[in-house]
Amino acid sequence: MSERIQNAADISVIVIYFVVVMAVGLWAMLKTNRGTVGGFFLAGRDVAWWPMGASLFASNIGSGHFVGLAGTGAASGIATATFEWNALLLLLVLGWFFVPIYIKAGVMTMPEYLRKRFGGKRLQIYLSVLSLFICVALRISSDIFSGAIFIKLALGLDLYLAIFILLAITAIYTITGGLASVIYTDTFQTIIMLIGSFILMGFAFAEVGGYESFTEKYMNAIPSIVKGDNLTVSPRCYTPQADSFHIFRDAVTGDIPWPGMIVGMTIVAVWYWCTDQVIVQRCLSGKDMSHVKAACIMCGYLKLLPMFLMVMPGMISRILYTEKVACVIPSECVKHCGTEVGCTNYAYPMLVMELMPDGLRGLMLSVMLASLMSSLTSIFNSASTLFTMDLYTKIRKQASEKELLIAGRLFIILLIVISILWVPLVQVSQNGQLFHYIESISSYLGPPIAAVFLLAIFCKRVNEQGAFWGLIIGLVIGLIRMIAEFAYGTGSCLAASDCPKIICGVHYLYFAMILFFVSILIILGISLLTKPIPDIHLYRLCWVLRNSTEERIDLDAEEKRHEEADADNPEEIRGCLRKAYDLFCGLQKTGPKLSKEEEEALRKKLTDTSEKPLWRTIVNINAILLLTVAVFVHGYFA
């Protein structure tokens, strides 16, 4: 494969691309204040709406989407795009309901919000640990896996070498730059990603001959080798589904049943869009509420695109390379891409390698690396925030700001080591299943968290005991299903899995619905049996009391970090190396100590959610427009 990239045009495009990315990262790094915890992790709270919207989109769309959406599209048609379209509604919920509460509460991480809302340490620690686990098991591994497919096809490098180089570059600018450099490089990469995939979409449709003939040819994209390996393959395994061009599929037999799509998917999306550190952290860095809302709207419009930029090109790939992409016989698939279950994951990379002219091929490749890196940087940055703010401060109560920043950066390095060790697991589970895994694992772990956050914000009667047991029991139910699926395998079209029907028989979207309602019942039940939290602790922490101005007594007030008075150490004389190191890590300037009034004013600024009436009206009108568009596309493709 790699002969394709040996021309000057491609190589120079890739090199220029990486130089520009590094430049943007360095510019953001020198421009912003990274010497404080708030600066490194929240970009100093002054990001405008457009980089924020782009960053939301980029940290959500990883190379996993390019490979996964296109692959599932090639296998079963357009319905996977609804996983993307679902975000339109949830982004609005995030901007209008969740973020105002998070900002008023003055929190940096999601577990911190739970601690303020419910008190006690166990919720915060539970959620931090679970989030870090989800990070490694779901995001990092699936992103690295799909990035590796590209690198393998394009450069013919050894998988591990490629992954190592990627992670090294990514780590350098996350560790040094903090959130600001992540947000600006994300913006740059979103632009490149969109341009590149638009061009590819154009080439793909031109190759097929327009939309009409695309719908027609897709239905006839059947591989020629359907016998062999002593298997009798039933036609439904290799003929495109009759409902390929419909979004709403049969409630019982469909691969994405419509009630599950409307309810189950939304529940998982509440967890992903409204309570997930990676996404919410982007919104908390906004200048003011109007900027945050505008960013959510912008990201919503961008989320309409994956259907056309990823799913449909994936389907076109099946038309153009039917033998490879749609193979069914295990021995054939192994010959084409080295896995028995199927090669649909290769749909998008194949298009890039075969259709793009020189130069543009290099661009697309850098796009893939870009989307991979932007997702990874976002994840690394958020994971280190979680670790530093929620776990590290528990171990070292007296830690100084400098120590926290260094701990966060070291933790990123540890994460990277773990991710590299995780890669063999990803390669083993390469049965082409990894992709349904992203959605299904989310459906097993997400709903209890979604339930807790929804109730925490919209129902002030809920207390710590209810929330904790709801989360624990929900997690246990989800893990039973998840471990059963790992142990028995999900089965393929050729051989069904022998997992007991009572555990694995329920479609994962229905399972998400059941799990969600069970969690809600447990949380409400236990909360009503135990005593409520008095209002004085809840001012500005839940929706009913969001506008109260009274003084809030934090439930965690007694365990606040004791800010020990830093002994005024004389300005030490620093050598060149030391200065360079400090500059690199953003530790050099410790600002003047703030007086009490200044600290009060700063806190007011950071927890202010007021908006100018004009802009409020503008974003509200746009939100209604976005909802109309969402309803329209669902109706059009139904």
C-alpha cells in the first residue's frame, strides 16, 4: 500500500501540516496564562464561541468516527448517522440547562459538582475512577485502533512504532500547553478535517455518478465470492439490507430499532454530551453564557455533516470495492485485511488511498492523524484534570499549585503508557466488533451516570445515599452485561454467540433504557427513605434554586484545602536551563497575591451567567432553527 505516498506532493503536505499544528499550539501556549490551575485546565475562561464550537466538534469526532461510521454505513446503511444527529438536541440541553448550573456552582470537573451537590467523598472518587476507566477502555483504545488502521494502510509502518510516534507528538503539546493550546489546535484541525472530507465526498459521488445512481448501486453491491470454507452463508449476511436508506427501523428485528433510537440513544447521549468531562470542560472555558450557547449551536450544525462526510462515502466504498469491503467468507477477509469477521472498517481508508489525487491524499492522511490527535489531546487533558483535581488533592491535602500542575503532567505520561499497553487488547478484539462496542459499552456504563446528573439538577429532594447506591447498583447491572458479552463474544452473522438470552438477548439500546429507569427508581426510592439535604446547601446547585442569591454553605466546607500561607521565598536566581524548563511548563510567572476583595470579584466573574438581552434572543432564535433542522432531516431520511 505504502508506494502510494512516496511522491513529493503528499510528503510535503504532511510535513507542512505538522509544522503548522505545532506553530498554532506554541502560539496558544505563549499567548495564554498556563501558570495557574484554572489557566492550564480551563484556558483562563476567555474563549470565544467559534473556537469553542469547533473544539466541541473536534474532540467528539475522532478517527474512530471516520473508520467506524463509514464501516457501519458500508455494512448496514444510513441509520448510524442518527447517533450523530441525536447530539443536536442534547447540545441545546447542555448549553441551556446544564452549563449554567455548573458555572454557578463554580466547578472545574464533574465529580467536583457531585461533591458540592451531595457532600461526602465517595461519589466524587467513584465517578473519577469510572471516568478514567471509560477513557482508557473506550475512547483512547478505539481512537488509537482506528488511527492505526490508517497508518498501517498508508505508511506501511509497524503498528506499534506508528502509535508511539503519534502519542509522542500529541503528548508534547498537551503536556506543555494545557487547554488553550488544545482548543486552538482543535479549531485548526476541524477546518482541515471538514475541507478534506468534503473534497473526498465530492470525488466519491463523482466516481459513482451522483446520488440517484448511488442509491441504486448500493443495493446491488454484493461480493462475488459467497461460498467456501465449507460454510453455507445465508444471503442476508451479504446482501445490503432492504431498509438501508431508512433511519427508523423495525422495533424488533432492526439493527438500530426505532424506539431504542429515540429513547435509549438519547439517554446515552445525555451522559456523553451533558455530564462528560471532555465535553463540559470545553463549555466551561467560554467567555460568557451567550458564547457557550452559540458554541453549542455551531457544534450542532457541524454534527449534521457526518451523514454526508462519513456514512455515505463508506457506503460508496462498498460499491467501488465490493470484494474487499463487503467480504463474508472468513478466509477471503483474512486475505484482504487480516481479520476473519469482515473488512468494513477499511471502507474509508480504502477510499482515501484509491480515489484521492497526489497531494490531497497527504492532506486526507493528515486529517485522519489530526482527528486522532485532537481527540487524544482532549481526552488526555480532561483525564489529567480529573486526576489532579479529584484524586490527587485527596491524597495530598496540602499540595501547592505548582505540585498539582506537575502531577497532572506526569499523569498524562502514565496514561500514555497504559494506552500503549492497551493496544494489543484492541488488536485482539479486532473482530470488527470494536465498533459496535463503542456504542454498546456506552449503553452499559452511561445510563446510571446520566440518571444521577439529571436528578441532581432537576430534583432537589435527591440526596447522597440515593445517588451513591443508584450509581453502584446501576454499574453492577451494566458490568454483568458487559463482561458476559466480552466472555461470550457478540457473535457474527455466520455464527451466533452462545451468551444466555436473558443477559444478551436485549438490544443494547433497550438495555440502556431499562438500566436508566432502574437507576432512577433506586435513586428516588432511597432518597425518599432518607432525610433530604437542607436548602441552605443547595443554593445555585439545582434548577429550582438556580437564581437564589443567599450565601451557600458548601457541604464540603469543612474539608476545603487548607491554603497554607506560602512563605515569601526570596526571588531565586534561575539558570538558563531552569528558565527554559519553567517557560516550557508555564510555571514561570506567579502573579501578585490577590487581596480578599479581588478574589471575591474574580469569583463573581467566574460564576457569572448573565447575558445581554439582545444576544440571548439571537441564540434562542438560532436554537429553535437548529431544532427545526433536526426534525426536518429525521423526517426526510425516515
